[in-house]
Amino acid sequence: MTPIIDFDEIDDWAPKLATALSQHVPSYVGTKLASAAPQYPDNAMACLFDLSSRCAVVAATLTWIQSSTIASYHGSRLTTTDVESIRLTGLIPLKAEARRNRLVRALSSHVDWPNVADQLDSTLRKYGQKSAAGRRQHQVHLTLSKAGLKERFNHYLTYGAEFDQHVACALLGKSGVDLLARDGRSTLIRIATPGVLALNAAHPHFSVDEMQARDEIPNLAREFLKAWSYRLAHPEFQSRTLTVDCGMVFNSIVPAGWIVSID
């Protein structure tokens, strides 16, 4: 199995990216970055590009990602049955109507549930529309950083699917959302994602080529290059401290065979 590149584990992947960039980044760049000691990762990446060919570095980083297996994460609140299903079939794109059972189970203990229960189906249809808040219908969402999922945007682990949160809030307000935290267990799924597919999924609106045509650094490549250049400037830096929010959107099943662990 191809080794997995986990963004939060910079001690593991930084030397590998350094090898991939060795023909494009002069050997003195590390010394100059350490001397400049840029305060932020964005500044470090800007310094890197001042000292090397931006186009060549970005292209080599994209090639490195495409030839790698990238760790990605999905967080939710799941029952034992949910976990067993995922182990067998993978992560299935969200369908609004399929969320009904979980929402009834979680919300029916609310004192006002009898007054809003007949609104559930229409609310499911509303938030299942592409233009509605959340926009999760027919999609599976993964993210690059486990630390980000656990520490920066941990509402998925606390309450479950964002779609469920929107529906619960629409029906019962914050007290409805709070009830979601009592249903299922906080569950973190680690997924080994083929680099080409991870890169494409990180661009649900503009493709990698379109990003480059706009003179923008594609997602994933930008995050790895910011962390890598900052590590050159600050050798003790750990990428997990960035708690990066970099999502990947899949419009088909994330196969069970990609799942590394469910915790």
C-alpha cells in the first residue's frame, strides 16, 4: 500500500516534499527563510516564491500530491449500526429523505416536537434543495486536517451532519440542535484518498487548471507549501497547529476500501 501523506504529520511528509522540490528550490532557500523568520505561513510561502520559480514549485507540488495517497477525515455522530454500514458500503452521499429517521430519533423527546413534527418532511425538502443552507445534498464532505476537525470546526463531531443541524435548528432552534449531541457517538473516520481524486475534490467550484489560469495556487498544494516553507523558517513548527480547514467534496460514494480507521 502506498504510504499515506497526512497533513498534520509534517515530520513525515516534509522530507518527501523536499525531495520532490529539490530541482526547483535552491539549497540556500532554507537558510534564507530561517534568517528572515517570517511571522506567518503565508509570508513564508511568499519568501519561498521570491527565491525560486513559483510556477515550477507549484507544478512539482501538484505532481507530488497526484502521485501520493492523501489522508482525509470525516467526522459525525454515528450509531453502531451506522458504523457497521459504513464499514460495508463506505460513505454514501447525503440524501435528505434518508436523514428522517435520525432526526425523528433525536428530536422527538423535545417538548415542542408534537407541534413541529408535521413540518419535518417539508423542511427536509427545503434543505435538500441545492440553494438551501448547507448544500450537502448528494455529496460526501471530507477535510484535510484531523486537528482542524477536532479543534476548529468540531460541530460535526458534536452534533453530526451539518444538514441535520440546519433542519433541527429550523424546527426547534438551538434546543433542537442540542438534542443532536445526545444521539449517536462522536466518530472520526480516517480515509486514504488517491491524490488525484483528493485534488479534484478540493476544487468543487473551480478546477485546478482554472485556479492556475486565475494565477491562484490550487487547494491542497497551497496548504502543503505554506506549511513546508514555514517549517524551513521555523524547524520546530508542527503543521497540526494550523488546524487547517480545507475541504474535499465527493459526488459519489467514498469506497469502504479507502477507510483506514473509524474511531
